Amino acid sequence: FSTGHQIDELALAMQGFFSRVIESSFVAFPIHLLVDTNLTNTRMGIKASVYHRYGVPGNENGSIFTPVRYSMSYYPEEISATQIFQRNLAVGGIAPVHNDMQHVIATSTKIDELLDEVIKYVEDVMAGNVPFDSKLGRSLSDAIISVPQIDHSVFKDMMNNSTQDLLMVTYLGSLVRTQLALAEKLNTIL
């Protein structure tokens, strides 16, 4: 891979080297990944291409990069982090540091908004305003089935206990910081 918004001579030399090295292996062509870390047009552009040499047999003196399709996959943790980065880029590029409670509130608000969209869609389908999409219906059914069936009171107790645990950890962390600051002041006085 290389960085920049266009393929340069260094990338050409690098791909030429790697294509000669792997000619004897089972890989057909090395793929060159170009990542625009300069954020041209306020986006981190990504391009994938394959290096080909061309010319008459025995005298291949030209080369070309052919674009190839690619897809990106993420772990669930990376998706939430990427969404935070994108949201901060739209706001002004500065990422505020959230404590755990603010993150829980923001996530809960986002889930609530998404659930409102789903409810509106289902109501529109039931009223006949929107045509039914069987693929989306199956996806919704799978999502509902995957949710564990927990009694409302049990879930409320679990949520309250988790919230209380989070508040206790936050309080203890604050208490430790206060104790360290107090100990530091006492050491400077003595």
C-alpha cells in the first residue's frame, strides 16, 4: 500500500518489485492499496488497483494500474468508532472526550431514533402507504427473534444494577483522584 491521492513513481517501483517476486507463487497479481491520508476533499479516499506490465513478449517496458473493486468489512467495535469519527468530522473535526455515561446516553438516543424509524416503517406498511419489502421483513423478523426474551422487571433490575455499578466506578475513580491530589498537597507542605 501507499499513501497519497494518486499513484506515484515509488508505488510503481514497489509494485514492479513485488510482481517480479511473486511471479513464481500462486498469487496472480499483487494488489496495490492507495490510502489518501491527506483527506483530499475531506474524505479518506481508498483505491485498489492491480499492476500489469504490457508490451511485446520479451520486451515488456510499460506498466499500468488497473482499478479493482473492493469492499471494506469492520468488526462491530470499529463501526461505532468510525461513526464517532465521521460525526466529529461533520461537526468541526474535534473529537470531544466522553465519559461512559455520556456514551451510554448517546448510544441509547441513537437506538431510540432507529427504533422510531422501524416503527414508522412498520406502521406505514400496515396502513398500505409503503409497499412491503420481504427481504426487509425477514431482516426485522430475524432481529426480533435474536433478542432474548427477558421479563420487563428482570431487565429493569439488570439495567439499574449496571447503571449503579457504573456510577460506583465513576465515584470511586473520582475519590481516588481526590485522594491523590490531597496526598500530593500534603507532601509539598511537609
